[in-house]
Amino acid sequence: MFRTIATAAILALTVTAAQASDSLADRVHAAAEKACAVEAAPGMRPATHYDAIVQQCVYRISDSAMTKYQAQATAAQGKLANK
């Protein structure tokens, strides 16, 4: 009985954490798009060239931020495990 309850609790926490991670990724991506808007050149030709520049900017900023947040989360989990 205890195993069933413990398994259900762990599953619920995992699903909640995954949803939080998705929303964090969405917020980071939106912030990166906003930050890279200055690199967008509306009306410039060739559009594919400038779109690629903006997409690379968004990827670079999003990846950097997610790496930073994952490192912080890992450090926080390590601190909790040591207590």
C-alpha cells in the first residue's frame, strides 16, 4: 500500500516538474525572441538570411539561459541532498 502511494506521489511530482520546465522553456524562448528583435530587419532582402540570423540569436540566448537555469537547479538539488 505504501509503495503505491509513494509511486503515485513521485509520479505527480514528476509531471508537475515537467510542466514547470515546459513553461520555463516557453518564457525563456519568448524573452530571447524579444531580445533578438533588434537584430530583425523587417523588409530586408533576402528574408531567409535575416530570419536565419534572428533564429540563431534566439537559439543562442535560449540555450545559454536554459543551461544556466539547469546548473542552478542541479546545484539546489545537490544542496538539498546533502542536508
